Amino acid sequence: MRKRSMGLGLGALLVTTAALAVPPGPDEIGEFYFYYDQSGSVVGNAWMDCDGKLYEEGVRTDKFDVGHTTCPQH
């Protein structure tokens, strides 16, 4: 049972990661980043809202994930 739960969790992670790798379309202009330390802990994040304003917290590192958010049409 535990192996099945772990497999489902890994499958969900792969689907999420694949979705993040898709380039943004014309209505998706927001972005977000999560920055990780060597142990994999989140140490910073950044995001750009739908108006193009950039916000940052914590530390930027070379290890990060990036994704796009869907913004409403103006």
C-alpha cells in the first residue's frame, strides 16, 4: 500500500513538472519561481503578477523551478 501511495505521489509530481515546462500562451503572463538550497529546502521565491510587477523574497540560487500563471484577459 505504501509503495502504491508513493508511486501515485511521484506520478502527480511528474504531471505537475510537465505542466510547468509548457511555455506560456498569450493569456499567461504571470510567472513564479521557487529557489532551493543544496538540501532541497525552499530558500526563496519570486513572482511576477499579471501587471508585470516583480516581487521577491529570500535568496536566489542556481537550483530553481519556474512556472506560469494564467491571467485574466484585459
